[in-house]
Amino acid sequence: MRQRSLVEIARSVQSRSLKPQQVLLESYHRFTETHDGLNALVQPYYEKAKEVCLNVDTQGPLAGVPASIKECFEVQGLQTTLGISSRCGQIDSQDAPIVKRLKACGVVPVGKSNIPQAMYLHEANNPVWGRTNHPENKERGPGGSSGGDAALVAAGVVPLGVGNDLAGSVRQPAHACGVSALLPTSGMLGNGGACNTMPNFSVVSSRTGLITSTIADLKHVASSLDFGISPEEQPFTARRIAVWEHAGIIEPSPAIKRAVREAAQAVQQAGHSVEFIHDTVSEEAAWIMFGLLSADGGRDIRHLFGSEKPLRGVAKLLRIASLPRWMRPSLAILMRLLGNRIDAAALAATGKRSRRGFEELLARRAMVVAHMKNTARKFDAIICPVSSLPALPHETAARLIAAASPCLLANLVDLAAGAVPVTRVTEDEQACRYFSFDRVLRTAMKADVGSAGLPVGVQVIGLNGEPPEQTVLDIMEVIESRSNFSRWARQ
């Protein structure tokens, strides 16, 4: 069965050539076909969705569009467990604000998608709902923490996934699964009413993000939600674009670098100004963000578990976060002596902070903000990696948490950003890393092996525009239109 685009669904329902019930049935059939292998829509809502269809506004801008909702958002009648067993049985009494807003536009929620436990890893796995697989490779995951939504969109179960993003959680899984994503600035959708897993952390907020198959679909949703953008083609405006081949802690895989170069070539051929530059601000932003997120020693996240034990990967990160500061210098020296440069840097950057230490992190953040304001005087947008790696093998997300570090700059500075698929890993791009004693880089080397055929996306970060989301979407649309991704059949 041919899968309909979000725009096609909305326009067909509005014109009465298609009923919302028909669209819902197509989604349900696709769900039943894929669920055993995917396990992404872990709280299906199709029976209740039938009732929603009866009352849907068929003239709404998103009329009849089925959507998955990330497990952290309330949906009346379902559960918000965060993948923690002790939270099971607590039924949502109402819809989260973002769910209400989407329903008012005609969206039909079909259920909740899977997440990592406590949304603490880029790996959708927890003891409540189990593990979600990548839609094309069961040995790998779809990323996270909005991995369930990205997998559902990629598998054609829904044309719209609603997630949130505090540290790459929408863009990273979109890249891993070969779909598109938009992270708006905080003033557009806010956190959408998502469950706040870190109530004592207010420096950076999670933001509601959107996942679709195409940029046209993203534009239509953004327009429907009053972002102040136009989904229609606009008069050409030449934009100044910086390109970072490397934008994080881990050296990108060869396919990632190639995707960035191909994206840069696409926008240059379209008439935009492109300049390849080297800027270490993304790596600095990542370390600051990791420092801020762990500044309470992991207290807020541990509080979610009560007496329950977290999964191994989550427990590992919480142990690192809770290490006393006096232990860290000597452990970092030991790590460096053993060749584990990235682990040593992580020990120095993370962990519980005194008031003074926290203020030092804020001062460093202010310097990054100033740097990006200066960059915005020269460029309108940045093209760079989303992640240093394609979709990760299961059980490697804790070791490879730094892979998604290119995403963290946009979170730290509250910039609009998005992900768009460009290409796929080729056979000869699987074994191109130099040997290293660093165990993070060794794990990255192993992750590259067997990655042939996996999707690769790039990130676009908006610096200017009214609004900057328009800049991000326009540039991603150019990249999408000139990429070879759509010509490669899914495996």
C-alpha cells in the first residue's frame, strides 16, 4: 500500500476525497505489519482514535493526520511511565498542551511511542515497554530519546511524530532513521507540557520537536502551528552558510563527512554562499552542556527511580555524574595514561558543582552565546553533522553518548535546528577510522562496521531569519531536493 504524505492526507480530508477513518485504518494496518519487528508504538490508541475521527475538524490544517506522541507527553487515558516500572498504572487524566494544540488542528493521535528509560540515553529501551529496533536493521536502535517516533515515521506507521529535545533527542533519531526533524526555538512550542525529569534544572529547557518524512510536511505542520512561516515556495534569497565537517567530540564517520560536503554542494548549486570553516565552539558547547546537565550529580534523575534500579547504561551515566569532584582529577590522569582521552575529558567536564562551579559553567555558556551572535553577523545558517555516527548498535549508547555532541550547541544557545536525510553509508565507508587506544573511539570504530546502507542526515542550524525556522526549513528543502537519498530504496 502506498504511504500518503502528511500534506496529501490533510488536503484529501479537507476536500472530502478521503475520510479520517480511512487514514486511521491505513495507519493501523501498517502498525500491525511492523510492530513485531519494530516495537515503537508501545501504547497504541487506535480504538480511542476512532472516536477522535468522528469529531475531527475536517477543515483543520492538519485534518485527519495520524500522529505518534512521545511517551513523556500526557495523552488522556494512557500512561507516562518514562520506562520506569514503579510509574506504571498512573493514567493520564488529560492531554498535554501540545496534544491539545495538535488536536485543534485536526491531528488524530494513535498512541504513545517508546523512549529510553528516564529519557537519559540515545537508545529507546526500557524494562516497561522493551526495546525498539531500527526500522531497517534490527541489530541497531533508532536513536533517542524520540527514537520511537522517528522509527514510526520511517516505517510509514504515521506521517508525524511529536517528540522533545533537550540534548539532540529529535534530530539524532531522525538522522539515524532517515527522516526529517525540526527543533524550533523555545518561543514557538515551548516544552509542550512534557514531563520534566529535571525539575531543578532551568538553564536550558527541553523543546517540543517535530518529525516527518519530508520537509514539505514539516513546513506544513510549522505553518499550521503558527510559526510565522510559509509552506509555499518563496522568492529566492541568497543566504550565507557556514559549513562544519567536524562539529563535536568524536571524529565523524566518512559517510557523515561526505553527507555534509554533498549538502554544502547542493545549497551552493542553488545559489547560496557557502564557506567551509573550522570552529571548535560546538565541542566547547557540548562539554558545557554535559557539565550543566550533570551539575546536580544526577540527583533529579535518581529521584525518578526511587528504590528501583535503572538499566545498566543509565546506571553507568548516573555513577559517573555522582563521582565526587576530588576524585576526578586523579581518575582523569589514569584515563589519559590508559589512552582514554575522551573519558578523561568527560570526567573533568561533568559531575556535581558548587555554586561557584555552576556559575563558571554559566560564564562559559555566555561566551558561547556571544560567539554565536558574532557568527550570525557573518552567516545565516550552519550545515554540520547531526551525529558522528550512523544508527548505533544496541547497548552502545552509554559509551557513545558524545556521538550526538554536534546537536548540543543549538540546545545550549536556543537556536532553531533541523535534520534532513542526505545519503546512505557505502560499503567502503565502514572501516576508515584509525586505530586508537581510546575505548570510546574503539567503540565508534566497531559501530561503523556493518553500517553499510544505513541513512545519514545533516543538521542545519538557523542563525538569522524572520523566523529562523524559515531559514532552517528552506535550506533543508534545498538539500532534500538535490540529495540522492530518495532514490535509494529502503532495505
